[in-house]
Amino acid sequence: MNKKLIKYLAPVLLCLITSSVYFFPVLEGKVLQQSDIIHFTGMSKEIVDYRAETGDEALWTNSMFSGMPAFQISTLYKGSITKKLKEWILKIPRPISYHFLLLSLFYLMFIALGYNPWLSLAGATAYGFTTFFFVILESGHNSKADAITYIPLLIAGILLAFRNKRVAGFMLSTLGISFMIAANHLQMTYYAAILALIIGVVYFIDAVKEKTLPDFAKNSGVLIAAALLALSMNLAPLWTTYEYGKYTIRGESELTPKSTNDNAAGLDKDYILDYSYDVGEALTAFIPRLKGGSMRESLGEDSNVYQLLAGSQGKQNALRIANNLPLYWGSQPIAGGYMYFGAVLCFLFVLGLFVIKGKDKWWIVAAVVISFALSLGKYFPALANFMIDYFPLYNKFRDVKNIIVIQQFAMAFMGVMAVSALYKREISDKQFNKVLLYSFGITGGLALLFALIPSVAGNFTAPSDARLVQAGWPEQLLSALQADRKMVVQKDAFRTFIFVALAAGVLWAFWKKKLKAEYALAIWVILIFADMWPANKRYLNNDSFVAKRQMSNPYTLSNADKAIHQDKALSYRVLNLTVNPFTDASTSYFHKSLGGYHGAKLGRYQEIIENHITPEMQLIINMLNTGIDPNQFGNLFNSAPVIKMLNTKYLIVNPDGAPVQDPNPLGNAWFVDNFQIVENADAEIDALKGFDPSATAIVDQRYKSYVEGKSFNKNGAIALTEYEPNYLKYEFNSNSEQLTVFSEIFYNKGWDAFIDGEKVPHFRVDYLLRAMIIPKGEHTIEFKFEPQSYFLGNKISYAGSIFFILLVITYLFLLLKNVE
């Protein structure tokens, strides 16, 4: 094989080996035990089963929140080549494939930009082992991990285009954007777009100064064309998400805001900014446990808590507690771990600030400063509020600290550039001495400050300490815990100082020609591994893996579940009162649930949860606690009209016992003889308090034309005779026209109604249910979910994909022709 080819391919092979070694249990047939994937298994059960049985997509599911679109759960879009390419690439077992791509694409980005392959590999190692990736993988945020993997591909394309390599820039940018969209984590894609915008602005300013605006315009046009093509290749998921998003909790509510923090056209500000970094938290990029790490840290026998408890409670019990310490004392509600970038990476970034010149330095600096400022969220309210109020789509995403993904990318990019500049000896010996002194003084000095005076970090108390006191922790034990927090700050700060000193020493030895370049690079890679490998293993290690069967069947059928399964009716709903129904996916695994687990539920359903289902649940629990007689279960359900109108046939109150059954459920559809027209959403949701859903329908005035001037007399029957997620069929018989309410969620962006095969209008009643006026006689009623955004979007995606394939074939043909 050509030696030059080996030189470039060997680092890719090393990336694969590195990922395989870290995630070695995968090669033994195990899988990651990820909490979010367990939830996903529950929420997607109906969809996955339907796909397996029919080969078709269940674009709607009734297993969660009484019914919702499946677009953000588990929908396959067959029109995009991107998905097929990803399926081929991801033949390597996950998460090895995710991490291998993270390393190799960062490496390939620098190869495409003309950097030394071994230096590019060192940079890929520094970037690929930042802790953020491992923490989100451990939690099960696979789509997030997948999306950030392709940032290097996009940035390579952008930088190549701005270097007038437009064809290569177009191809890579198209692939980068397309892969990120296909990963289906729009928040990470949005942050990558912010990074691209920053680069564009900096390059525009440079073009103005250098009077090269025509070239800038051409290059920008190429990138815009690439973005448009990538969007067309993924139009179906984007269109369905955009369409659905307007009706979710991220869309605009019709209710009058209750407070100034209620955002009429997006998530509430408090919800958006709940997970914000303070300045101390942000410094965990440099000193990992500056804020303690996670809610469950393991210190073993070195712990002050262990030393305190070993004598009184025994070594075994003391060790158990010391290996699960709530060391985290930062300001976030929950912390799964620190977001450590690495001492070596941070040192090289600061070095780059003094070494690198020109526009590439300034987009990196701008990206770091802007992403850092935005990650502060509520601790920088002026900027946060400005972005939420005025920056397009910013109010659709929460957990703002996630924007550090572009900060760590930019810092790693700067590190590679800095080392490259020094290896090429682009500065004088005098400048080097000054640069090294400044860089080591800033980074090493900061680490040493926290090591010698750890109290600079704060007082080591956490908001959660109050809960520990309530749980019975004595003051002496709490003091020992705070001493442990102080200890890990001091320990990790010294650790960071040592790695900074070693990295600086290697650089000095290289510059003074006491160490060859290849040896210096090898030592740096070793330092990165020595720093990052154990730091990441705290959160994602061999114990994080379990047998495949355990993850494929994560839920156990309870006695209550078994009893409910004896009911062979086509469709009814279950409310599980033994868990928080609205953060639970286990019920969805076995039943059609009133609850569920999803961050993009329908907005009207969330409003019903807050205003009616939650208080009705509490009322039911109170009544059950009084020891209600089973003969009174009818009154129990009647006291909760919203829960009843959602066709709730069973309540799970004890997993080991029998469920509570409604003796007179309303069923899938029923007739009403009264209606009440209300003027707006506020009046509509208020009218549900204490109403009788079996007799009255609450109608918003926009739908009054359907019922106004009519009177109804209940008679006859309607019954559900066929059920599929995308299709419902009823048989109707009555000797008079009927106002019929269906216990199905109203969503008019795809659900169409038919009477005897002819499409007819339907409308919304009771804030979120469907209704229809059905003429007298015998009729077949059908509901079909056929969203144009999915079907037409897939066709356009096919066309975009074919166009891109033709472009690639043409480019390769011309390339080969020129070679000949």
C-alpha cells in the first residue's frame, strides 16, 4: 500500500482501536444501560411493534399523553439518503460508532484543511475525550451525541469554501448539515448554526477590511446552496417537526399568561434557563470537580465521610455511603457529572491566544466568548432575555449550558492551530519564551490558586443540603461531606496543575530541540489519555454496560398490568398513580397511558395536565385513601370529569393488586345532547371544571357554526370496530343527527374524518377532543392520519437526495477525467 496513504489511514485505524478499547464491553455483546433509552423503549413500544408487524410507520401513537404524533419519538423517513448512509456507517456497534466518528471526523477536518495527520490525531484525541460526550452518552442522549459528531464536517466545509475551495466546501457542508438534521436533535444543530454564523460574520468583517467582498459573496452563496440542498434532503423530518412544534409546549399558548416569565410563543423562561452555568460551574472545563462532580460520587476510604462513619456504622456501610456521595454543590437542579475539557486542551487554547493571528483566531475567540456567555443563562439575564425574546427559535430549547459544545470545539480547534504554528516555528525564540511563560502562568497559576486556597471556589454548601438534613443527616456528617467537597477541589486543582506543567514542559523540550516533534506529539497524546480516560471513566465505565436482553425488556409486567391485559377491548386508557404519570414511560410500554415521558408533548395537553388532570388525580388519591367502597368506584371516576372523558378505564393504585376499574366508562365515542359555546381558550378550559362530559360538549366559538341553532337528542349507538395508530373505524347507528364526541386528541394537521368514505369536517370540543355532527342512519366513520408534511416531505427528500447523488457522481467523473 502507498506509504502516503498509510500515513493518513493509520490515525483513522487508531481512532477505531481507541473507541473499541474504551467501550470494550460492546464487543462482548453488552449494551449501555441508558436511562433515556429505557424511557425511549417504553414510549416507542406501540410504534416499533406496528412497524414490525406491518412494515409501515405509525405516525401517531396512543400510548402516551392520550395520543400524540410520533415524529419526535420514533419515525423513519425513507426519503433521505442521509439516513441510509448513517445506517451503513453505524454498522459498527454503538456507542463505538458514535465515538469513532467523533474522533475521525475531527481528524479528517484538519486533514482537509492541510494539517499534519499526527497533529490532527492529537487534536482529535483532545476533542473526542472531552467529558460532555461521555456524560450525555451515559444518560442515553444518543441523538445529541450523534448530532455533535458532525460539527467538524460542517466546519471543514465552511472553511474550505471561504478558502475558495468551493466544490469541496459545498460537498462537506451539505453532508455535515444533512447528517446533523438526520440525527434529530435540533438543539445541537441550532448551536452548530450559531457557530457557522459566527464564522460567517468574522469572515465578512475580514472581507470588508481586505476588500474581497466578491469572493466572500460567492463563497457564501455556495454555502447557502449547500444548506438549502441539505434541507431539501431532510425536508420530511424538518417539516413535520416545524408543523408539530407550533402545537407543543414549545409553541404559542392561547391561554392568558399567568406571569411575566410565561413565554407566549415558546417555553417559559424559567424552564429554558433552569439548567444554567454559573461562572464557577463553567470552570469545571478546567478543574473537573470544582463543583463536586455529580450527585453520586465515589471517594471510598479517602473520604472524610467514610472516616467519620467507619467507627460507628461499620466499614462496609461507611464504604457504601462514601461511594455514593452527593458531592455536587453547584447551582443546577440535577448534575450527572462535570463537563471537563481537559487541562492540556485548556492550556493549548490559552497558548493559541498568544500565538495565532488573523480571522481564524477571532472566530474562535468569538465562539468561546459567546457560547460561554450564553451558557450562563439566568446568571447573565440581560443576554439570556435578549436571546429568548429576539433571536429566532432560541426560545424553543432548554438546558442552555449545552451550548458549551461549540466552546469545546472552538478551543480544541485553537489548540491544534497553536501547536501547528509552533511546530512550524512561526514565531521567534524570544516570542516563544514569553508566550510559554504567559500561558503557563495563566493556566498553571489558576490551578495552583484553587489548589492552595480551595475556599476561593465557595463555601462548599449545596442547595440540596437542606434535604439531607431533613433526611436525618447530623451536622457532623454534613460537615464531613463539605470537607470532602473541599478535598476534591484541592485534589483536582493540583491534578490540573500537574498536567499543565507536563504539557508546557513537553512544549519547551520540543522548542529547545531536546525532543523530536513526533515524540512530543506522542507524549501529548499520552498526557491527554492519562488526563481524560480516568476522568470519563468516573461516569461511563464497564459497569455502565448490561446484557442486551436487559435493555430490550426493561420493564416487568405487574399483577395490575396482567389484570388489565385481560380486557380485550380495542382501546382504552390507563392512569398509573403509583408513579409520576408525566415522567413515566413504563405504563406506555404496556398500555395506552394518560401520562408519558416526552419533552415535546402537545401544549394543550400540558395545560389540561396542569389545570385538571393533576388536581383530579389528587382528589382521586384522597378518596381512595379514605377507603372507598368498590361499589362507589363509579362516583370516583365521575368526580374526575377530564380523566373520565379521556376514556380512562383503569387506575393502577397498587402494582401487586387489582386495578381500579370504571364501571361505566364513556368509551371511545359517545353522544351528547347539550353544548356550551365559549369565547376563548381561558373560558374553554375553565368550563371543564365539574362539567358532565357524557351530557355536554364545550365548544370554542370558532367552531360554533357546526352546532349553532341545532338541538340534539341522544339515541342509538357508536362503537369502535377497528384500531390502528393511524386509523380508527367506528360503526354508527341512530335515528337522528348526533353530536358525537370522540375520546381522541384533536390534531388537524393530518387527522381527517370520513363518513361512508367521504371526507367530512370535524372540530374540537372539551379543549382537546374531536367531535363530529353525524347524520341519522347507519354509517361507517373513519379517522385517518395522513399528514402532508410527512408524505410530500418524503417525496421532496427523495428528489433532493437523488440530486445530491448526481452531483457527487458528476464531480467524481470530472475528477477522474482530469486525472487521466
